Amino acid sequence: MLNVIRSGRSEVSTADRGLAYGDGLFETIRMSGQRAVLRELHLDRMVSDAARLDIPVRRSDLDAAVTQAGIDHEPGYNGNDWVLKLILTRGQGGRGYRLPENCEPNLIVSASQMPPLPDGSGVIADVSRFPLTVNPWLAGIKTLNRLEQVMASREFTGKEFELIMRDAAGNLVEGTRTNLFVRLGNHWVTPPDGSLAVSGVMRRYLINCLRAGGHEVSEHNVPPSMLSSSGFRGLFLANSVIGIVPVRKMGDVDLPVDSGPETICDLLKTLE
């Protein structure tokens, strides 16, 4: 049975395994009124990733929670877009790290204001000194353990929109809160799914949009040298709240900005 905990109406137990061990995962969903951007992809991912963690949850329960959240919170945002957060934990119980014999997951539902959207003409990014490590068994899952992103975020100076994290080999992998795409001519490159700490639903949607539009998209490593290679036309950051934004400057280096995937994928067409 799924126990739904709504913000302001009930409290999370100190015995919750999500709080104690980061034993869970989350989704951050852009809402327009009572409708959700990329709703199906968000719920598909939460169900699939919960199964990878052996946390039992029914898709119908998550769907009902999103619908109810829209009813509860939409009036408070006066017609403006807002952000819904779903945190799914394994619930309480178990001795130490051992799993409880009977798992009763908690779904914590909260809402917040929509953050300001970045300048569509391009943003400033930089490379974080803090490396990103990815356990292959957990690759792509938006688990509650985001400590590496927290540590990297200490490096923000106020001028950057995003910090790009690297793997042990120095390849650019993802931002602290975004996935990345590189345009080389008419060919698009994004880091492999298995190399990512978080494989975003916007990433999946964008890959599908590009391929449907006749673009070639490949998944392979992105060394920093790719950003100065022949044919490089742009670096783009994506998540399901902000959509897609080009990077006009990486550190002190100006990057080319052309019409990119933001003209191909319209998030507002995905409202469900």
C-alpha cells in the first residue's frame, strides 16, 4: 500500500528510510494549471526506476497523486506555471540497511513556484572541479542520493546558470541539474545513458523529437575537445522544468549559438 504524505497536512517520520539512507527516488514535474509536462514519461520513469530499487508502486497510484496535486495546488499559483515534486521512499522499517520484511512505501508530495526561465539566447556555464561517479547498477536513476551534485553546486559564483560535471576520464557528462547535447553539423551527440547519474525525461523526449525530425543522434562520450572541434555548432542543456537552452559561454570561452532543439521540441505540447 502506498502512503501519500501531502505537504502541510502530515509529517515524515524520522524512521523513514529515504531520510535515513536516501532509500528512494524523486521526480520534479513542471505543471501548467492542473496539467503536467511530460506526465507519461515522468510516471513511466518513476515506476521503472522504483522496480530497479525493488520499491513496489502502482502506476495508477502515482497517476492519482499527480491528479490530486493539481487540484490541491493549482489555485495557489494564479494561473502561473508551478513545480510538483514527488519523493518516493521505501517507507519505514528494517534493521540498519536491511530491507523491511513488508515494504509500505511513502510518496511525499509538495509544490513550489516555477523558477525563472533562462535567457533563450544562451546561458553561461562552467566545468565543475568536483568529479561525477556513477555506479552502473544505479545509472540514470534519480535517487535521493544527490550529494555529488550538492558538492559541485558549492562552486557556483552567481554568474553561471549551470556547472557541468566530468567523469574520471575528464569527459563532460551532465550538469548538476541538466543533461547535455552537442551539435556537430546536423549530428547530435549526448553522453551514453549508462554514464549518467540522472537520465532525464527531457533527454529522452528530445532524442525522440530529433530523430522524428530526421536528425541523427548518437550516444557516446563528450570530451571537452569536442566543443572546439570542426563542425561544432552548439552545446545545449535540458531538463523538464526549463526545457532546452543553449550555452553561449563556457567559462571564459564564447561558444557558437544557433537555432537548436528548442525550435523542434515544444514542452507545452506535452501537457497531460
